[in-house]
Amino acid sequence: MSSKLKFINKDKSAFYATTRLRVEAYLKENGNSKHANAAMWRKIAFYLVGAAGLYGLILSNLFSVWQMFGLALLLGVFCALIGFNVCHDAIHGSLSASNKVNKSYSFVFNLIGASPYVWNLTHNVVHHTYTNIPGHDEDIEVAPGLIRVNPEEKVFKHQRFQHIYAFGLYSLSSISWVLRKDYLKFFQKKIGEHATVNHPKKEVFRLFFYKTIYYVMFIALPLVLLDITWWQFLIGFVSLHLVEGLVLGLVFQLAHVVEGADFPTPNEDGNMEEAWADHQMRTTANFATQNKLAGFLLGGLNQQIEHHLFPKVCHIHYPGIAAIVKATAHEFGLPYIESPTFLKALSSHYRMLKKLGWQAYREQSFSLATESPKHKHLLVS
């Protein structure tokens, strides 16, 4: 993986070095390693046992169609929460100092239909380095041409209503992930501006092998074992993924596509004229950090600022280091973007979608209408 884009710390910012030293001192003073503690392992057990139990109850064929439908919806939620609380940390290598332990829990990602190898490339390598940079960070390209989050992009007429239909598209993210996204990303020549070449042969095998395992577990076995029709199965399977996709989509969008978050572009030389950590503070947002339930459910993804600065620190420690990060950011004159509640963050995201869709189209229409008649045909329809 290689890219020409670099972060140039032209102002010689010491923000990250200072924050890192303070966080390390905090962890040491409190007798904590940066990895999982007992509370974290209890969380992991809860989500894994819960998901396995729901899956087993569905395949037991002891319930009515409507009861199985409810269990499928709940399993969809648990699959998303496993991604947040178990796999996300494991793939970042923050669960344990042992690579074997991290890889073991990363493997769970395969069992919920996603490739840990592809996720590492798209998320750990690209998104965490080039956060919110159009053309580089494909994580913000949820539905290119349908959802507009880049202020520099052309506005299409249908995007006037993206603040309404975007949430429906978020729901499709999970089923797209298990059936399409991983294959597409794996065989792309580049992700963003990063060339992807020479995937290890074992990863090609793993991609198809573990996808097949997932399809057997979630498609073949239910069709064979359950006393339901094919269309009842299809409704349950799709509904599971719609719920899972909505949870995934909302949480990820509230971290980067809210009011106050920047979508900066490189300079003429193709570089970013600021330190990488300073860039993270301008492009990343927190929400509902004081809500303990949100902290338990979302695996630290509601504390994206701390996560982007310290991806190798287990999310169980984020509440403790948040005050340090916030105070240091203010000390260095950097923003610390946060919404006090989930609903306020959701409202902010809604306003962003409307601003970049409805309002942007009206401004573009007005601008073109004031030009000479020969330019009016340029209005995108």
C-alpha cells in the first residue's frame, strides 16, 4: 500500500506528542495497560454468548414464525454490536498484547459475514490515515451518486431529498457488505488513492472460504432445518440485515458526517498542510459520551476522537482518557467536536445531509440561473 499524500506539520504542532505522553501517564498511574481489562472480557463474553444463543434458538425450530422473526431482528442487532465491541478492537490489535489473541477474535468477523483482511485495508490503513479526505477515504462514500457528503462534488437533482432516503440506504449496508462490498474492495486496483496489489494467495482463499461458511450458516442451514417457506426465510434474512445495516450506518456516519466536521482537500502538491493528529481533531466527532449504555453498546465508537488518536488502546479506557484529550485539544487551540446525546448527533447529521443536498442544489440552481442563458443547460438534472 502506498500513497503520495502526506501530512506536513508546517506549524510544528506538538499536540499529539503531548496528548500521548499524558495518556500514557494516566494509564500507568491507574495501573492499566492499554489492552482489555476484566470488564472488557465480560463484555466480549456477553455479546458472543448472546449472539450464539440467538442463532441456536432460531435453528432449534421450536418457535413460531413470528417469534423467529423477532429473534432474527435481535440477532441482527447483536451482529452489529459484535462488530463494534469485539472485532473492531481485535482487528486494531487493541484487545491484547498477543497477536494470536487479537487474530482469534478478529476471526469472529468472518462469522458475521465480513472479511477482517479487507476491513483492515479499508478502515485501519486508509480511513484512519486519510479521514474525511474526498477521493482517499472511501468510508465516507456510502452510496456514491446517491448520498453527497463532499462539498466539492457536483449536486444532482435527486440529492435534494437525501436527508430523507439516506437512512433507508444505510439499512442496505450490511447486506451489501456480505454479498458485494468485500469482493469489490478486494479486487479493486486501489482503495481511494492507495494501490492494492499482490494480495497473499491465502487471503484470496480465505475470502471465498469464509464467505461460504457464512452463507452455509445463515442461508443453507436455516432453509434446511427450519419449518418455513423460502419467502419467509428471505424476509427474515433481509430484515436481519436491514436492522444490522441501520445500526452500523448510523453509528459510523455520526462519527464523521456531522456539523463542524471538515472534509479537507490536499494542497496543489497533493499534501495536507497540518499534522495528522490535528487533522483527526477537525474531521472526527464524539456523541453521547456520558451515556453509560451507549458506551456499553457502541464499543467506543461514540468516542471516535479518542479512537482515532489511540486506535491501539482498547475502547474500555476511552472514558478515562477523554478529559485528557479534550483539555489538551483546547490547550493547542484545536476543536473537540461532540454532541451530548445520540439524538442531537442524529439531528446534526440530518442537517448536514440537507445542507449538502437540498440547500446545495438550490444554491447551484440560483447560481446557474443568474448566468447567461447559454450556461443554463449545465444544471444537473
